[in-house]
Amino acid sequence: MRTFIHLMSSALLIAFAASTMVGCNNCENEDPRARIVNNGTDKASVQIWTTGGNTENINNIETGQTSDWRSFAPGLTNFTVSIQGANDTVLVVSMLSCMQYDIRISANNTVTAWSEDLQ
């Protein structure tokens, strides 16, 4: 019986430790970040207008490539995506603190945003 109680105590302790580590986000109001994932038909360039009125450009992202991360202030951010041989697309994303965003260009040049907790 003593062995059973010891094993159950150990199992509960391990389960508690594991549950506190899974999904643990230590982010404390960090600025959101974004990157461009280009799976489109040709190279892409993106102009980004941030909430604070700043403009940034990520140019010449080749098909099959992903840009480096860029951080911005939280709030509405406009991404104007220009793909050679296609119409420009404007995507407005409400960027939240402690989140990271993939701005994805699909094989048919559709632009979408995908988010997850900041890693």
C-alpha cells in the first residue's frame, strides 16, 4: 500500500509539473511580430504601415522563401502585398501583444494571416 501511495504521489507531481509547462507563455506585453511566407507564383514585396504611422518594406521575397521576423507596436497594421504579375492585395491585421503572425501568400496568390502565441 505504501508503494502504491508513493507511486500515485509521484505520478501526480509529474502530471502537475507537465501541465504547468505545456502552453506556458512567459510573454509580458511584448510587441507582436510578423513575417512573410511566400508560396505564390512569383517574388513578392510587402509594404507595412504600422499603428504608429511607421512604414517598413520587405522586398523581393522569392517564391518558397520566408522573410525574417519584424516587430511592430500592437494595433491595426496594413500589409500591402505586391506580387509580380498579380494585383496588389491589402491585408489589415489587428496585431496583439505577445502574438506572432505569418502573412501567407498561397499558390494562387491569396494573402491570409495566421497567428499564434509569441514563441
